[in-house]
Amino acid sequence: MNADPSRQTPAEWEESAALLPAPNRDLPAGRHQFHKERLMARIQQDRNDRAAAAGPGARRFTMPRRLIAVPAIAAVLAGAVVVGAALLGPGGDGAGATGGPALTTTVGAATTKGVPQLLDRISLAAAEGAGPDAKAGQYVYIESKTASSYEKIIGNRSRLGSDKLHVRRIWQSLDGTKGWLVDPTVNDSPEGETLSLPDEQGNTPVASLNGPSYNYLAELTTDPDELLRKIYKETEGQGNTPDQEAFTTIGDLLGESYPPAGLYSALFKAAAKIPGVVVVQDAVDAAGRHGVAVARLDETSGERMEWIFDRKTHVFLGERSVQVREGGAFERGTVTSTSAIMKRAVVDDIRQIPGENG
């Protein structure tokens, strides 16, 4: 195992995190949970803003993404971190996934050479895949390993930390109205929480690119040009630039949905048409698997989103975001978020885990 925690892969870091001393709490456990929920709600709001097109009350628990670098959003995040950390004290947020130092990596060299050829091979592999065979009443199940780095304030000092690498499980009905999430960074309960709709106000959102259901994805065009035009149109005004937001939107669909094979292939063909896409020859997912990455740098934030694929089979492994330039509190080489897809399946019942209970 790598002895230097600042250069451990997420898989190594998970092992060493168990050796860290347990956090000291200066508030009762119930109050820690209260403040944690308030903090998480404010951070989650940015993610939910991207699902506004899905209608009021939409709940979209995607894997961690950095906030866009605009002053208003940055101020909200800073306030949330300062208030949350000050209330939570030296022990951190009290969540079951509290980890240790920020995750880091060596920044891999990027090149535009070979981008079309690589995405063509990835698209071909996706088209040849069987894809999900989903029927009414079933659920899309996705199991991943994920972690993220963040800034927290203790007293008057800023410190970088990270969530412990943890397993995340999500179930979604084909129409998107029923679901369940198990993720210790969102809810401390090992049982997880419901995502079923309508919400407390009786709102049932309509699926969209920023809040897709399987049925919605199954009806999307598989023409790459039409698909990309739709992505640009529906994400207009979001993110730091239209190109970056289009790339990010496709990445979200890769990471926590189960597109039909035809659409899956079209997404990669559409990505090949986005300016600024590069290849990184070596990238590592949250499970420690090495692969080749299709990536794009957000020039505003200095963060590079990397989609990681198996070098031989071109199967999608996971994704990570790496700070390649100094950006706020994050130094070059900080892994701001990382994930690895471990299982993706269609199951008959909510909370059914493939291979364990049916």
C-alpha cells in the first residue's frame, strides 16, 4: 500500500482510512445530524437547480459534481462550508462517510490526437453491448464506489478533506417516479431513503436530460447531431460554457443511468463533436482500475472531467474530476470527485441487489 496518503489511489485510501482516529464530537449526535442535513441540503441545491426543467419538487441525487464557478454560487457554497464546519466542530460532519485528507493524483498529459478514433471504438463497443432488457414494473439498479474532496473551515483555518470512499446504491423505476438511495454522504442510515414521487407538495416532475428516467432515455433520438443539438438547447445558460455543460451532461448520463444500447453509442458520437475534447492515456477510477480517459478541461474552474474506459474492451469504468490548474482552495492534482461503476442491472423489486436477493 502507498504510504503517502497524499498520493494514494482511492482504493488504497479506503484501506488506510480505517486506521484514522475516530472523530471527536462536541455536539450531541442528533445535533450533528441536523447540521449535516442543513449543509448537505445547501450543497445539494446546486445539483437540483440543474434539474429545474424536470418541474418543481424534483429530487435528483447524482454522483458528486463541483459547483459552477460563478460568484453567487461560490458565495453560497463558501457560506455553507463555513457555517456547517463551524457548527460541526473538529470532528467534521459526523457522517458515516467522513474521510481524511483530500484525494490527489498525478495529472496525466492530455492530447487531441486520436480523439475521434478512440470515441469511434468506444461507440462501436457500446452499440455491440446487449443493453438493458427492461420491462414495466422493473427498476434500474446502479452500484458504484465514489468519493469526493472538499474544503472545510475549522475555527478560522481552512483545510481540505474528503469523503471516505464508499458504496452508493440507487434504484429507479423505469418511469422515474419510484426510487431508493443508499449513500452515507446523503443519509447516515444504512437503510437509505426513498426517492419516490410525488414529493411532499404533491409534485411529480417530468423527466428531462437533467433528470432522466429510463423511459425518457428510450425515446431520445439516436442521431448524434440531433442529440447534441437537444443537449445544447436544454442546457442553455447552465454551467460555465455551453461546450463544457454539454460534455458534463453526457457524463452524467454515463455515470448514473442505464441508456439503451443505441442511445449509449450515440452519446459517444455526440461527445466527439464537442470542441475541446482530449484523450488522457492513463486515468484511475475509484476502484483503482486503470484505463484511458476521454476528457475536457473547464477553462473557468481549471477542473478536468475524465470519463475512464477499459483500454482493451472500451467498457465505461467510471469518471473522475481532477484539478489541473490551481482553483480556489484546490491545488493542482486534487481529485475533486471520483466514481467507479461496479454493477448496473435491471431488477424486479426496489432495494433488490443483483446476486444477493434474487
